[in-house]
Amino acid sequence: MVECRPNFLPHTLLYDPSHAKVPELRRYNLYNRCSHQHLQIPGKNVRTGSGSFDELLVRDVGPNSTMRIQGFKSKAYLCFTKRGKLKARFQFVSDNCVFEEKIDDNMYTELWLHRKNKLWKVGFDRKGRPLTGDSYNKRIDPKCFQFMKRLPQEFAATKRKNELEKLVEFKGQQHSNKHSLTHPYRHRHRHRQRLRHQR
């Protein structure tokens, strides 16, 4: 059987100690498979939905795909509370706001808390409400803890526009080359007709 897999963005590059002083910064959306919406950080609360708060800034903070996730518009960080609840904080705390990215067998992304409690995982229910960090042990659908990376809408639109412009330019070049090849023969044909009329 052929397994159909979604189109993903390139995942985090392998950690290179020589570039440790220049952390990688990326912009993308995280699509939750359970709620069928994007992770949003509008302020103090965290949810999934659609709108202007679904674009995220993700910055590497160390090896093994460790990262911090920040709302691009709100500038708030994705964090866990001491009781394992997902919250947004405007002040970064390394123990509660650093996550480790793990790629599942089906190539979806899972986010685990990296330092304080490595058994907490980011997840949302079907209504877009955040789940507690240990909810994955409570017979909840594994899709609720899986995410897919997507380009922001403005980036996707720009990419499509650039592809269309390249396609139009390529077709224009083909047309001009074809015209340049047939143009001399047309002139020869007209020149012969004029000679016949003169005779």
C-alpha cells in the first residue's frame, strides 16, 4: 500500500556547534490535526483558531531541536504553568517555555517540554482548547498532540506569485525564440513573391 503523506516545510536543520552563537529564526504556522486549526498566541491565553495571531516566531535555543515559540503579533511566549496548563507569558522562562521538537513516525511534529517536566506534551482538543501536559496518557486521540508546519498566508501568496511570474516569463521567452526562428523565412518568402511579380 502507498501511504499518502502531507506536504511539510523543511524541518529544523541539524544542530551545528559552529553556529551556536547564531540561533535559527523561522516563521510558520502550526496546524493541529485534532482541531483542524492553527495554534494561536493572542495574549495570556493559548488556543487554536484562524486569524492574525496564528503566525509564530520559532527560535532555536540549543541542540536536539530545542526551541522557544513566540507569537509574531502578540510577542508572547508559549509556556506551561506549574500545573501543566498551556499559557502565554510575555516574560521568557527557560524552565517552562523551552520545547523539544520530535518527529512522529507519520512525519508530524510533536512538542515536548524540554527542561522542567519532559513528560508534558503540547496538545489541543477538537474545540481548540489547550490540554494539560499529561493528557496524552488519558486515552485521548494522538492526533490532538500532532502538528503540521505551514507557511504563513502572505508567504504562500508571494511564493505562488513568484512561481506564476517565472512561468509567464518562461513562456514569453519560448514565444520570442519561436518568432525569431520563423521571422527570416517569412522575409524570404515575401522577397520571392516580389521577384515573381516583377517578372
